[in-house]
Amino acid sequence: MKTFTKGVQRVGCVIAVCVLLGQAAFAQDAATAKAKTGTKVDTDRKIEALDMLTVNVFGEVEFSGPNNTGLELRVSSTGEVTLYLLGSVQVAGKTPAEAERHIRDLLKKDYIRDPHVLVLVKTYRVSNVTVMGQVSSPGLIDLPAERRLDILSGIAQAGGFTKLAKTSKIDLTRGGVTETYDLNKLKRETNPAKKIWLSPDDLIYVHESAF
């Protein structure tokens, strides 16, 4: 009887392990399928000059930092950090995940066979966008620390449109270049890759309606 009970228990354990493995495989397949269909678009805020990063290459003493939690590095005004073996590495304009892959590729090329790299933004530089014209609370708005903000969300942060707003004429000026957008077209855009994401020092101007 005891032998029979032990046998049942063993069979039960085997079945449980198989179920768990099956669930893990299903989750992996689902994640892979989702990536292939392009349903996930990286909307993380990109690294900017003067951000403070934590960079860790696991198992490598030179990258471990004083408490084995990684190196704390300030991104230079030109968008670079200085790393052991690599020298100056451009990270500005990349998301943390993109910076990880970039550093990993550089290390793997000539120095470390299979580096495991982690890049975190410890503190983002405080960045602002100016919203002017026919909005309820014109002035500066802060860009969120860890996610991007699109033009409609920026206007919402400024209190939304006034009754006099000409919503078909929303100007966005970036680097001296101005583009004009229409509210209805902006609202219809559901593809994150095609949305108008705000960048530091952008200027949004909502025109006044003629009547």
C-alpha cells in the first residue's frame, strides 16, 4: 500500500512539473508572437544628457561599483558615458533597453564572451515643454520621468483647450522647425509608433479660432 501511495505521489509530481513547463512554454510562445506582430512598441523615455545612470555588467568587478550595485554615471552634455574597456559610449537618444543592447554588443565584440548588462536611469534630468495659446493653464509642463508624453497629453497637462481654441491648428516647434497638427487626426492615431511624442524644450502653440 505504501509503495502504491508513493507511486501515486511521484506521478502527481511529474504531472505538476509537466503542467508548469507547458505553461512556461505557452507564455514564451505568446510573448514571441506578440513581439513578431509588433503589438508592443517601446514608449520608454529615452536617455538624455545629464541623466544619472546605473550601469552593471554582472560578474565583472570593474563594473560592480562600491556596493556591487553597478556604476553610477552621469551622462555628459554630449550624451556619452565613460566605461571601462570601451571609453566613451553614446547613450543619449536610446531607451535603457537599447543602451543595454548597445553596451553588450560592444563588450561582446572584443572583450567579454557573454556579458549580462543592466542599465537603469537613477534620475532623469528635469525636462520641460512650453504650452502656449488657447489652453487653460499656459506655461511650462514637466515631462514624466520614465515614460513619454504625446502632444495631446501635453495639452491636457496644460488644462486642455479653451472655448476659443482652433483645434485644427496646433503648432509644435522643435529645434526651430514648426509643424502644424489637427486635433481630429491626432485623436484618430492609435499606432504608438506614429504618435507625436514630446521632447525637451518643445513649444506647443494652440491658435485662436476666428470666431
